[in-house]
Amino acid sequence: MQHISSRLIHGLPDSQASDFNRSLKTPIYESASFDFETAEDAEKAFTGETDAFAYSRISNPTVTELQNRLKLFSNAEQCLCVSSGMAAISNVFLTLCSTGDNIITSQYLFGNTLSFFAKTIRSFGIEARFSNLEAPQSILDNIDEHTRAIFLELPTNPQLIFFDVPAIAKIAREKRIPLIVDNTVLTPYLFPCQQYGVDIEIFSNTKFVSGGATSIGGTVLVYGSDKWAHNPKLAVDYEKFGQDAFFKRLYKEVYRNIGACLSPNNAYLQLLGLETITLRIDRIMDNTLEMARFLQNQPKVLKVRYGALENDPGYAMAMELTKGKAGCLISLELENKAACYLFMNALQMIRRGTNFCDNKSMIIHPASTIYWDFSPEDKQRMQISEGLLRLSVGLEAIEDIKSDIQQALSLL
Ligand SMILES: Cc1ncc(COP(=O)(O)O)c(C=O)c1O
């Protein structure tokens, strides 16, 4: 079998042949609707007898090619691309949960994911039980017969904690609860969910997949699982579709009713992104490790977190799960908010921005931006201190990233 970088560039053997002009790039099918030769063909497309394209909120050739390429990337059984990472999360939980259900997760989450769990699904009577995912007993204590999922980010953003995924997957297996991982920071290239008992993987395409922040998008990947049989909402689907139960309910009902489909143009940009993703990630991993080591030796930097540093609490787990390629994010702490602002404003090349896995290095002060509307107590609980900065290391020459950081630190 070819290396993943070659497969991502070429796609499935018939993907070029399927374009009637044999275009070497996947064409952008910017069309809302598709023509049927006969009324019978239309009926077959709607009943699912054929997978002919009918309407782009439901399926689209450019988006389908991206989904096929992401299946190659991850070895997932099924893939659905949607309009954003948040759309991926909301589609998944609205498929799995009904009023009265609960999910287990950690308090260490991306801000909108946290708000989705703490506020949005709560108003539908679905409870997020924020547990200590580093302590198996806390997970077990919170599970009951209405628990429909365990959800985690790897590593957590911005604390950069590496959970013991094999231990959590063991609990999920024993309790027959789907394990869902947000793999935005690592992607299937660095953390192959399939090998660790993950049932559903989601990520934001906006980051690495888009080719360095060209567009917004999200992905849901589903691995073979029988756990759907134990979810009353999916039990009927399981009788009909077996392992496909979750995906059928997601694709045939929730996804098309919510309407957060990916635009064909964004799918095209994300297909281009996949062609270079392994190259970009390899270079960014080298840059990030070097920057983490560099920052550790700066007296003005009080603390650095990066899983691939030998003295990081997550080191053993990062080595086991990602072979030490721990993502593009580094968390660092300066003395206080004023020091952070002085440092950020002095940067000349590194951008002040809220994305990550971009080609450009980027920095943000999480407490005053992503988490601005959380109380000081909440921020303290989530380890979002006033001195915390999140650096996303980009593709630039490492000497340039270092010298920009150095000149800004020298002003403190
Ligand atoms: C870990 C993580 N998951 C999900 C999302 C949401 O992705 P999107 O912005 O594409 O909706 C983000 C956004 O930054 C994120 O950091």
C-alpha cells in the first residue's frame, strides 16, 4: 500500500476518471441542484436506491471527494464533512442524545465546545457531566444508564493535557458507551484514532486540513462499532442497519435537517490542503519542538507546556499516542496580563490571531479572548490564567520565529 502522503495526493484510483474532462484537480461543483434523466431516477436518488446527487445540502461531488480522501486519511468506515468544526460537534450530539440523556466530558475544552455543552444542549435537557478524565473513578462515578458518550480533546486546548486514551477507551468499551475524540490539533496523521478504540472522531478542517486556514469546515469520522445497540434512540436504526446505525441517523436525518453543509468551494480548498498536509505537519512538528525547547530556556517565561518536552507531565502519553509529535500548540506563561500584552504587541512577524495550525505562527491571550466571558473562578478551574499565552507555531524558518520571540521577550 502506498504511503499516506501519496494516497492523499492521488485519492482513490477512479477519482480522476470520474471527471468527464479528466481534470487533475477535483472540479468545484457549485450547483445547488442536479438534473435527473427520468422521474424514476429522481425517485431512486431520494429513496437511497442510488447515490446520485440531488441537492447540495445533502450531497455534492466536490464534498464527496473530500470525504473519500478523509476516509483514506483515517481508515474510518464513514465520513461526513460539514460547514465547521462546531457543526461536526453539534451534529454528532444531536444524533446521539435525547432529553434526559447525559454525556461525560472534561472541563478542559475549546471555548465554543464548552459553551455548547454547558448552555446549548443543556437547554434541550441534555446534561454535560464535567469529570476529571485523568481519574478513571471520576468517569465511572458519573456514568449511568442515560450516558450516551464520553468526549475529549487531544490534547486539550489550551492546557495541552494528554489524557490516557487507552484507559478511557477501556471504560467506554466495558460500559458500551461511544468514545468521541476531537482530533483537531493532531489529525489522523499524528493520532490514529482507529487504533485506540475511538468510535467517532471529529475535527475542525479549518486548521491543518484547510491548507493553513484557507476556509472553515468540519469532519465527522465513524469507526465500526456495535455500541449504537445500547442507545435507545438508535436501537431501531441498529436493528435495520447494524454498525451503520449512527451514521445513517446522522446523514439521513440530523445533518440534512440542521443544514450545516460544507460549501463545494471550501471542499475544494480543503482537498488542496490534504495534498500537502503531511509535508506541512512534519515541518511544523520540527519547528514546534524546537520552539518549545527554546522557550523553556528563556528566564522571562515562567512555564512552558508541550507534550513532547521530556519534563512535561504529558510526555509519556504523548510519546505513546503520537510518537512525540505533540501538535503545533505551545502554552507558555508570563508574569501577568500586562507582560503578555507587552510581549504580544512587540511581535513583528508572529501574528496576533485566534486560529492555529496555520502556515503563519500565531499567538493569543486566551483569558481575554476565547474565554473572556467566563468568570475568574471558571478560568481558574480551567487553568486559563491571566499570564497564559497560546502559541501556534507555523511553517516559517525557525530562526525567524525564534528571533521574533527573542526580541519581544527582551522588552519585558
Ligand atoms: C479543538 C477545537 N475543536 C473544534 C473547534 C471548532 O472548529 P471551527 O472553528 O471550525 O468551528 C476549534 C476551533 O478553534 C477547536 O480549537
